[in-house]
Amino acid sequence: MPYKEFKVEKLYYPIGEVAEMFEVSTSLIRYWEKEFDILKPRKNRKGNRLFTKVDIENLKLIFHLVKEKGYTLDGAKAKLKGEKDSVQNNQKIIESLQNIRNFLVQVKDDL
């Protein structure tokens, strides 16, 4: 039976990698952690922040509302408190559409 290669995903991501994912500074990530209750990264003995997949999904929501939609921090907090499920669904739809678009662009370039 041939060996199947699985995509290895980390359980925890350091703040530097998370900042690179979103192309923002680490200080902005720390600031959002203070402002939004849904962000609860774990800290190791040294005090370094370790983000889980759930934390990164929550950061995606915050990033989408604040940076892409232009919400203020208070507006984003209110939106996440009242309509978190709809925001998550909208974010998933947007990601799916972006993946489809990227695939179609790749197919077009290959032709």
C-alpha cells in the first residue's frame, strides 16, 4: 500500500506567524487580543502567545470586519456579539468564492 502524504497542520501558531498570515504587525494582533473577548491565545511559561485554529478563525472574522469592511472596533465588537454566525457564514462564502476564482484563473493561465 503506497504511503499517503498528509498535510501537517500545527496545533499552535506563534504570534509572528499569525501576523505574517494576515500581513499585519504583531502589535496589532496583541491590541486586538485586548479589545476582543473572543481572542484567547494560550501563553507558554515564557509568556509567548500561542494561537489555535479557533483563534485564527476568530482573527479572520475580526480582520474581515475591521480591515476589509471598514468597521470601527466598537462596530466590529457589536457585530460579532449579535451576528457572529452570519458573519462566519459570510466569511466562509467569501473564502469559497476566492478559491473558485483562483482555480479558474489558474485554469485560464494553463490554457
